[in-house]
Amino acid sequence: MPWIRVDLSEGRSVEQKQKTAQAITDALVEFCNCSPESVSIIFNDVSSDDWAFGGTLLSQRAKKG
Amino acid sequence: MPWIRVDLSEGRSVEQKQKTAQAITDALVEFCNCSPESVSIIFNDVSSDDWAFGGTLLSQRAKKG
Amino acid sequence: MPWIRVDLSEGRSVEQKQKTAQAITDALVEFCNCSPESVSIIFNDVSSDDWAFGGTLLSQRAKKG
Amino acid sequence: MPWIRVDLSEGRSVEQKQKTAQAITDALVEFCNCSPESVSIIFNDVSSDDWAFGGTLLSQRAKKG
Amino acid sequence: MPWIRVDLSEGRSVEQKQKTAQAITDALVEFCNCSPESVSIIFNDVSSDDWAFGGTLLSQRAKKG
Amino acid sequence: MPWIRVDLSEGRSVEQKQKTAQAITDALVEFCNCSPESVSIIFNDVSSDDWAFGGTLLSQRAKKG
């Protein structure tokens, strides 16, 4: 039943997402009594132009170095 | 006033989304006393590389199938 | 498979939500080729102290009115 | 940096959430090269009156059962 | 038109939220050419039992501190 | 600590997002006692084919207009 949304800066491979999805699912099964089939996970890739910390977009932070 | 977010696996046409948006809006108007103009809906297409069920990404499940 | 999140100002009854959930599910089945069991919907009640339009919280707007 | 939102039917204890948070964080560190401190997770408890599957709220499904 | 969701640890007053909502709305109007009435904002109070950083819930971090 | 998600119709420049991110961060610092580094913001561009108001997608509304 649980929905898990993972907002992540872009660049992870399908293999990385697959391993992460499996591990998150295992955690929900082991610690929250969920059945594996009930766990659904969405990954959302976020561009460095769309994510800000401390008032600065990641893409601008890189420029500032 | 209501916000409705629809995360949907990618591939639906604009026409399908238009009909769905109209039907969801009608439901909020009829059952929740919302005015039609107050109902806003966002569709979010999710790639099969970004959605996992039972610990497996949809794109990987297709390969196993 | 679709996830639908409905942010709604608080005060709707369980019966209103039930009818809305059924109608939204029917829309996804009819227009997006989803199976009924795959459609999951979360309602999120939002207090008038937590929702702003035009820069004013709903609870403050009521006072001004 | 990643944000993880976990919508879960209500009833899990703080201890269950703590173990789940640790395991999800470990997964992001191991498979996505995130630093532990960068991983933030929000749990959102969802009432059985606010979650529908197959067009029926969980609370109504229990009654039918 | 923009939707802004603010997940915030609980404890802010209505007055704090009102000022924040006004300032966010002003920012969208000034920098993104939105009309004030089109800007809607939802605040979501998050309990310290429901928010984890670095694998530890805020409520548990306080105990360790 | 706060997470802010901004769903915005597509077309804003990086410069517009940067200024908006700075202003939102300043608001959270001034009115909610957050440290600047704790404020994270995600912008999500929404296509006019994916956003409906009053039951009509923005892209269809333009055609009707």
C-alpha cells in the first residue's frame, strides 16, 4: 500500500534505481509489515536547474565554485 | 480549490488526459461542492524506468516477463 | 498503477470522499485503460490555516470578508 | 540531497519509522552515492478514511469484508 | 497557476504562515509573471516523529543530543 | 529543513527560478526562523498538456480561446 516518492538529482542509472527500489521495498516489508507487492516507488529526476539549497540553484552553485 | 495530482505511467494521449480531467472535475463538483473553475489537476507521466512495484522497476519486470 | 493525490479543504464527509474516489477510479478505467484495482487515491484534508490564495490564508480571508 | 516521502497507512510506531528511515538512508548511501546527512525522509500517516483502492476507501472495504 | 507546497516542521503560528505566504506570492508575481490570485500555497506541518535526516528521526535526534 | 515544491507552467528561465528561489528562501529565514542552508526548493515544470483548470487542459483552452 505505501507510496514512496524519491526526488533525486538526475544522473542515476537504471541499475542504481533498481537496487535502491529493492532495498526500500525490503525495508518496508521488514519494518512496517507491508507485503512486497503493495510497495510502490516513484523516482523523480531533478535537474540541477530545478533544485535550490540555501537560496542557490545547484547549477548556479557549481558556477560559483 | 482542490489540487489533484495524477501520477500515471507514460503513454496516454492528450485526448485521454483531457477526458480524464473533465471527469475528475465533474466528480469534485458533484460530490464535494467545488466550483469547476476551482479544480486544478496536474498529470505527471512516469517512465517505466522510474516506477517500481514489489521491488522491481516496471522496465525490468517487462524484461523478466 | 496510477497514484492520485487529492488536496482538499477539510470538511468533506467519508461518504463524499467515497463517491469521489469511485468516480475518479471509473474515469481512470474508462479513459486511461487502467484496471480498477490498480487505481489508488489519497485524500489530504487541508486546514484553512494552511492554504493560501492570492497571498492570504483562507482563515484570514474569512476574517477580512 | 534526496527527498523521500513515504505515504503509509496510519498505525506504525516511532520505532518502526526509525528503523525504516535508517534502512532507506542506507540504501541511498550505498546505491546512489548520497551522503547520509543529505538524505531527508518524511512519513505521512494516511487514515483508512482517506485512502482508496479499486474505488473503495479502506475504511469502507473493512465494513464490506 | 503555480502550486507551492511547503513541508515544514510543526510549530509555526498562523501569523508566521501568513507572512510567509504573502512573501512567496510576491516572489512568484515579481519574478515569474504570475498574477497574485493564481498563486496557491499549501503548508504541511510535519511532526518530529515523521521527519528523518541522516537516518535519524528528529524526535530521536533530540533524545540523543 | 523545509522542503518547498513549486509546480509551475513551463517556460521560466534559470534566472527567473534563481531569483524566486532566493526570495522564497529569504521568506523562510525571516518569518519561520529557518537557517538558509536548511531550505531546499524543487521546481517542477508542467507542460500545458498536463495541467487542467475547470476541466480543460491549458493546451486545449488555448485552442478554444
